[in-house]
Amino acid sequence: MLKRIKGVLFLFIFFTFSTKAQQKQVLSKELKEISGLEIYYDSLLLCHNDSGNKSILYVINVKGKVLKRVFVPIKNTDWEDLCKDNKGNYFLADVGNNLLNRDTLQILSWNEKNMIGDTLFEFSIHRFQYCNYKGEALRLNCESLFYYDNSLFLLTKIENKKDSIQLFKLKIDRKFQKAEFICSFKIPKQRSIFFDAVCSAKCFYEKVYFLTYSALYEISINDLISTNSTKKMKKIRSFPFLSQKEALCVHENQLYIANERSTFIRRQKLHRVKWKKTK
């Protein structure tokens, strides 16, 4: 009986703390399959849905209210993540490949100044392929993209416990290229796609943040791309099983994490979490 009381007390304290530490906002039904999230003009957010949805960029406030819609005149084959540089340039990863039937993937890029109207007329397309050491195209799945030092980085999605996440690099000034393989690694105590598939990533103040279905991880960009060592990767937040977290945005003292609507999560939500970046 005492153990049961202690368990109930622990859960009460845990959920009370969680509620104070983060705020949740229900997103519009238009964003039921949100997969990319990024800061827009410092105080707003820019986001999009994944495959099977309209080719629209949504500007929302931090409470999740849709303020503007911008149509992109290109098919949403499988939009998976969104990032930006320090000059107002955005990069959208049309790289989803669940059926492993795409040899050539693409990144869309544009500047925030081109989003004045309700249609994005000026944007560039950067096509690429993953290749093996023989130069032969590989069919890999990916849901995460981040920007660092004038380059883009992609993290592949694992399918099982034995899979390794592969990190690839793209130069942003090319219309077509073969992605450069950087390294491969596993999440600490990696389990399966349902827990440890990387679905979004961001680089912020020399740290890379990986969002999986079950947790948020942090690692130094130098450890990842220079020394190829993931021994110092840290878990900084855990999530409930099957919570379907899909999109991440890191900004100053706030983390923004979005989950899509699913069988287990009835509503699509934006989670705003206060945090302090580590040194």
C-alpha cells in the first residue's frame, strides 16, 4: 500500500513539474501532420506538413495560431524538415523516402523577403543523391536537416536496433551533387524505430540537437562532424512512448517541439519548453 501511495505521489509531482516547465498549445487542424518547424522573424514560427498534404508554408505565433499561409508551387513529395541560416535563408528538406523508391532527393531554398505575398515565386531547388564508395546511388530514408557553417547536414532514419544513423553533408551553392558521407553512429542504448528514429535536428550555438520519438539529445558539433565521436551525446529530455514528436525548433531560452495527430495522440500540439543552453 505504501509503495502504491509513493508511486501516485511521484506521478503527481512529475506531471505538476512537467506542466510548469512547458506549455502546450493545440494546433490548427491544418497542421495535423506537422513535420518542419523554424523561427520566423525572431518572434514567430514557420512550419509545414509532410507528404500527402498541401504545399503550404504556415506562419504561426507561439500559441499555435495560423497567421499566414504561403503557397509553394511545387509538389510536396515528402517534406520532412526545415532549417535556416543567419541571413534569413530557409532550407526545406523534401527527402522522405519511406518506400525507398527515390534515388534523387531535393532541398528547396528561399529568402524570408520572398514570403511577402501568399505565393512563394522565388525559390531554388538543390537536388542530390546518397552514394556508396563506388558512386552508386543509395536509397535511404531521412527526416532531419540542419544548417551549420554554410553547409547542410542530413541524418538518416533507422529502421531497427542494429541500424546506424548516417550523417551526410551538402554544399548549398550547387544545383545537383552527391551527398558527402561524414560518419555513422547510434543513439545511446538504441532500441528501435519507434523510439530512436531521428525525426528533426537543429544546430544552435555549436551544439546539435536531435529529436527522436522518445527523447531529445545534445552533442557538440565538433564532436559530431570533426572527431566523429558521439561518446559525449547527452539525453536532455524524455517523452512518453508513442507521443509522435516530429518537429523541433531551438531558439534562445525556448524549445519548440510539435507532435502530429495520431491514433494515440488525438490532437496536434505545439510544446513550448523553457530551457538553458549548456556550455
